[in-house]
Amino acid sequence: MIYLDNAATTKLKKSALEAMLPCFDQNYANPSAVYLAAGKARRVVENAREIFAAGLNCDRDEIYFTSGGTESDNWAIFGTAEALRDKGRHIITQKTEHHAVLNSCEALRRKGFEITLLDVDENGIVDPAALEKAIRRDTVLVSIMAANNETGTLQKIGEIGEIVRSKRTLFHTDAVQAFGHMPLDVKALHIDLLSASSHKLGGPKGVGILYKSLDADTAPFIYGGGQERGMRSGTENVPGIAGFAAAFEEREDTKKVSELRDHMTGRLLKEISGIRLNGGIGMKLPGIVNVSIDRVKGDSVLMRLSSLGICASTGSACTSGNGESSHVLRAMGFDKERCDSSLRFSLSGENTLEEIDETVDALKNIVDDFRSITI
Ligand code: PLP
């Protein structure tokens, strides 16, 4: 198998597996209990919290463990809306966000909040000046992702953070695709809330974090026994947290990944006619290549690639297969044909040059085949 769908999920790193295994059959006590064995489990959780706090340049008390990126996004949005509902009911986000953000905002709209959905340019980038104009006295939250899951486009979160801070509003960023793949210093970037997920960087599924600055007024989202300092109840996923921290510590070789990406992009653009890059060349995550190929259907190409053991995607894993064009590419102003002929390849440090070359060769043959049929 050639796995080029790392933006959907990643293979578990060996270091993550090794960190997790003892938490199942030896160090399995509930971290909230009082005996010695519980203290050991507690130390696993607290050690991980320190690793993430150091990685983001924040206080350990600003890290909360969750069940993943979707929960962290929901918590940041619903929790802030709940805490600040008397201050204002206006939230700003943008059109290419993940549905974890878009659908949370939509749910709030139905409850009487006003949502401003900012446009993006043809590279998928939000204009910080347009964002500044959209902020009002009653704006309680601005949610702009760090990196897009379909195109890899990076937003100008440093500039956006500065603007939002100067307007005394809270800034949330969905960093699910960026975390562990690029440096993120929440203090330097003026980020108040940040969502991250373990399974996008070689950790297990079903675990994530919400960074919440000590100054951010955000209500709890899950109520219960009072774990995570009363902010996120539920017995901690100790094996998941241990694996997530180990995967995060073993940073990816981003230089290798971007070299593979550039090699793939270069060959595709040179060797396949009528191919267009979605999301531009600069301001991108190291591992994502998103292209549209004239006169072919992305879904059909994927099936053929799949029959050769090559795994790629047409859009985000959560929405591909539902028959709708990508909301991300549509927001970038592309017509239906360009959206429906798109393919996403997301690379990791585990991929090799040979795998990339094999994929490009296979793609060239498939495209030639389809075009010869449709002529
Ligand atoms: N946000 C982005 C940008 C994502 O890419 C994803 C997953 O695809 C999520 C949120 C949801 O994360 P999780 O799968 O951990 O719930």
C-alpha cells in the first residue's frame, strides 16, 4: 500500500505505541484515585501536559485533554458563546473552516447568534483587513484555522491574532492540521484557544487538546466528575494521552516531507496537461498537494488509484463520499468542474521518493485512459 492520506489520519508511530502499551495492562489505574498506582497514571497525564505546554509555550494549566479536534472546536465555540452571551452574540469565522467549526457556528446561529462568514481569496487565504472591519463591539469570538485540511493553505494567524487582541476579543484557531507540523507559539501569535488532535501526527485516534489561555472566559463543555480542573469531565484517556505526547515529541522531518511534496508537485505540473494546483505554492503545510485535473472525475481516479493500492482523497475524509463538491474549493471561487476533478495527496515522513514516483506514473496512465475514453 502507498499511503498518501495523512491529512485524514496517520499511522501510529512506534514510539506512541510503546508509550501506550503499559497503560493498558500495568499502569491502568484511574488517575483520580488515591493509591500509589493511581499516582503513576496521574504522572503520565501530567507529564504529557507539560510536553504540550512546552511545545505551545504556555502554562501547563492552560492545556486540557479532550476526545479530539472535533470536541476541542465545539468546546472553544460553544463554551465561549455560553460564557460571554451577556457581552455579545456575534462570532466571526471563515468559509473554508472544517465542519467541526462551521456546524458549531451554524448551531449557534439557530440559537440567536449572528455569524459572519468571511470570504477567502483564490489561494484560500482570509484578508486580515476584512477581518478587522468585521469585528464589532459585540463580537465575542474569532475562529480562523491555522492550516486547511484540504489544501494545506496556512492563514496569517500571527497578523490575525494581533488584530483580534487589539480589539479585546478572543481568538480561537483550529490547529488540527498544523499542530506538530509547524511551530506554534500561542503567546507570540496571541492565540487564546487552540484545538489539536493526536491522530494527525502519528498518535492514536480519539484524543486531543484544547489550549485555553488563563484569561479566556470559556465555560466547561462536558459536565461530570470534575476532571481537568472542573473544565472537562470524564476519566482521562491515559493510554491515548501517553501516545499523543510521545508522537508529538518525535517531531516529523518537515524538510523531507516538503522535498517530497515539491518533487511531486513539480512532476505533476510538468507531466500532466490541464492540471492545476489548488491552494497556491507559498504559505502551505509541508505535506499537502491538492490538484484539479481537467476532463477527469476525482472520484473515478481515486477508485483506480485504490485498485493499485494507492490511498488518496478528494476532500476531507469526513465529507468525501457524500457527493457534494468541496466547500473549501467552492469558497476559493472554483467552478463545479474544477472542484469535482480535484485530488488531495497528503504525505508524511514515512513516504519515499519511489512511492511518489510510482503514484505520479500511475496517475498519468489513469488520466490518459480516462481522456481516451471521453474523447
Ligand atoms: N479540524 C480539522 C482542520 C481537521 O482536519 C479535522 C479532522 O479531519 C478536525 C478538525 C477533526 O478532528 P478529529 O478527527 O480529531 O475530531
